[in-house]
Amino acid sequence: MDTIPAPDLWNSWLAQNASKFFLYARQQARSEADAEDILQESLVESWQRGGQANQPPAAALVFATIRRRAIDFARSADRRAKRELDHGVSAARWFTISDGAGSIDLELEDAVKGLPEIYREVITLKVWGELTFAEIADVLKLSPNTAASRYRYGIDHLRQVMKAVAP
Amino acid sequence: MSDDIEQRLSRLRPAALPPGLMGACRSARSTAAPVKSSLRWWLNGLAAAILISGLIAYSLHRPATPGRPSVAHIPVQQMGRVYTPVESLNHLLEVDEVGIVFPEPDRPCRLVRCVWLDDNTYHERTGASTLRMTQSREQFVPVPLEIY
């Protein structure tokens, strides 16, 4: 018989991981509303597919599920109409900026948002998703070498942007 | 400052979920019961079995090709003699990918067409004579695909 995850386990898993999954969902979705729907559905599906009553699913599976569902959402015509009425993703802050950080972190967030998607998703999965390059390669259907290369290019790109902003 | 870009990135913390979304995610726990893989495979197997049954039913009810009677009818039509099968060899001649079908939503199956050459040998019950029949047979095989 299937078992629903215990409330404590489910809530602590959400508390520890939901923000990084939401960050990735926001980047993959075309609107905040889509990102929220994708996140909820992906969390549930990931548990159904890879979780156990006392063991959460692997983070890589959740990221892969978010990515696949975001593609499905993007293809959906009825959601496209809704998306046009919604706010753009760029309006929302993706990161928590501490009071003492000054404007540099805001500039860095904008630089991350401005990255080409192929670099941004690898950096997101590596830095905030804490996945290995092998896991990233599995999520994105790439070779590990390509994932590592995109990460390096993305970091170099950010360096250039931040040099221009704060030399 | 550009050299510590990775450290600066790692210090950025992803924004917390809006309270409403976090509440909705917490409430979704009741629908997150893991589906046992055996159940998944059983469902896949059931879908495949239904598809195969349909294909078999179709092939059984299809009119036989003129001049080429079906194997099942031959022994009783040999002037009272009864032949029973003693050997059957099946040679795979062709394999083609037909396409991908969805017996259920989110449960894709590759449909593969196989052409077999069946070589069947029958002995008359008294052992007085042997009958050998060769004919081609078409088969559609559904192969469940795992998607993530």
C-alpha cells in the first residue's frame, strides 16, 4: 500500500529545498503563475515517481521534472493566453538581498537574469541546486563536459558584466 | 572583484516562496504518495496487453489470403487425417519503427512492426506423413517508454 510522506518530513523537505526549486521553475517558466503551478505539480510528481514514505526524491529528479513540465506548459495554448496577462519574470526578485550587501548583489542578480539561458540554467543547477556536473548533464540531456563548459562560459560572462558594472 | 564571482553567487540565497504558494505546497502532501514501481509496470503492462490483444483480435478476424489457408485449419481438412505440430521455427525478417502511440496520457509506447517467417512442421498421427508449412506473419510490438 502506498504511504503519504510524513508531515514533518514533507515540511522540512520543503523548507530546505523549495526555494531553490522555485528559483529554477521561475527561470524555466514564462510567468510567475506558470512557475507556481509547475513547482507544485513537479514536487508532487517527483515524490510519486522517486520518493518513498520516509525518503525524499533526489534533487536532480525534481529539477528534471520541473524542466519537462515547463516545456509542457510552454506548449499549452490556453496557458499562453493567460501568460500574456501576467507579469513578466523579470519583475520578480529571484534572490534574497541582505541589507548590508549594497547594490552589487542587485547588479549580480540582474546579470544572472541577463545570461543566455543555456548558461544560466547550468549555473543555477550547480550553484543553488548543488548538483554535480554529471547530475546536471542528466537533467539537461547533455554530456558532463558540455555542462562544465557552459558553466565556465557563464561564469566568464558574469565576470565581464560585473567588471563593466563595478570595475 | 571579478575573481570572487562564484563566491558572490553562492552567497545569494534564492528568494523564499510567497506564503500562499508555500501553503499550497504543504497542502499538496496528501497527493504525493509514491506510486510503487510495480504498479507503474503493471499499468504499462496492462496497456501493452490491451494493445496486443486488439492487434491479435484484428489479425484473427481478418480474411485469410486466398490460396494460403491458416495453419489452424489445415490438419482437419486433410481427408480425415490429423496432423499435429512437432516443430516451429520463427525467423525475424524485418523490423521497422512505426511510430509512438499514447495508450494512456503520459505513457508513450514505441510501436515496432516485425515481420516473421514461421516454419511449422506437422506429423500425421500414425507417423505416415509429414506436413511442412512456411508463411510470413506481421506483428506489432508496443515498447513502453520511460519519460522524465
